[in-house]
Amino acid sequence: MRTHANADRSRHRILVVEDDDTIGRHLESGLRGNGYTPTWSRTGSAALAEAARTPYDVLLLDLGLPDMDGLDVARTLRARHPDLLIVILTARTDDIDVIAGLDAGADDYLVKPFGLTVLLARLRAHLRRRVVATPPQEPVRLADLVLDGVARRCILHDQDVELRPKEFDLLAVLTRHAGEAVSRETLMAQVWDENWFGSTKTLDVTMAGLRRRLTQAAATSARPSSLPRITTLRGHGYRLEL
């Protein structure tokens, strides 16, 4: 008999992209055994075709695919499906490779070899954050920027600034604490999960992406723009200054 928890998980469709048969079968059976609905693709092109046919909640993506770079798959699916949860599975341990994956649109990464229990804990953490209801909020003006929490829009001079989901959430938390020092632990708990136990490098890359998108929006705006400043507090966290 399926528990309520497993019934909830069964609604989460997971696309596994992995060319190694042993790992692929292990992930597929482990996810199915824990109440999820997985589909396994062995190549990047097969994954892109599958994602075009069926809506998925989660993408578990190996970077070393036989037909194309996994980073290209991540970029393509992030552009097509902004709300897709992307977790990279990689044997590449260099910081530059991990950062490249996160910057390509991934929400998280796991370095091989990893245990199924670790993967399941990460998935639960991410998916919990997605079902937490956010109370209605009035739009907040931050210099020339407007943040609308209800519509999930970031607007600069009537033009939308395209932010990734975690970038928007990060800016929303900083906005709620504007002028205050916000610790890294608080940001990880509120944007990712209070029980998060993974690397905080994800926070650094997401913050860098947020800053870059705001700067690019201001640079391409037809009107002079004043933006809030996100100050790094070394050894502690960040502060949003108006």
C-alpha cells in the first residue's frame, strides 16, 4: 500500500539522463522504489526529445554523454522549461566544471560516486521548497527595480528582467531583509531548505547569476537605471542596500 508521502512523490516525474547502464538502472529502480516516476534516457538527444513530449518536474543529468555535452542539454532545457529542477550528476570535480554546470542552469549537483540516500535527500529538500506557499505580497520598489512576489516578476522600467527561479527567490529573501545582514545559513535555509546539507557553492553561483542579470538589464535599458546593491559580507553573508 502506498503511503501519503509516496503518493505525493508519484506525481513528480523525473527524467534521468545517464549513459552508464549500471548507474541508470540503479537510479531508475531506486527512484521508482521511493515513489517517484522516473524515465531513463541514455543520450542527450533522446532526453531532449523526451522532454519535448512529456512535462517533467526534475532532470537528473549526467554531463559525460556520448552524443553531446550535458551542459548543452542543461542550457536547452532551462531555456525551454524555466521551472524545471535540474540536478547535475558528474564525475568532474574541478570547481570550474561544477560552476559551469550551475551557470548553465542547474539548481544543484552531485559528484559521482554518490549514495542513493544522498540523492533522495537532495530531491526532498528541493521539492519541499517548491510546495511551500508564499503569502501574498505587495510589489516592492527597489530603486528603479520592482519585485512582485505574487506574479513572480522582476521589472526594470516596465521591462521584465528574466531571473531563474532560485535567483528570484534569493532576491526576494534579501528584499524582505533590505538593509540587514543576512547570513549564508539563512539564505540556504530560506531559498533551498532548512535541512540542506550540501555545498554552499550553489549559493555563490546563484548570487553571481543574479548580480549579472541585474547588471545586464540595467546596461541594456533605454533609460538610466538605479539598482539596489548587493554587498558581500565576508565570513557572514550578504546585505541588500537601496
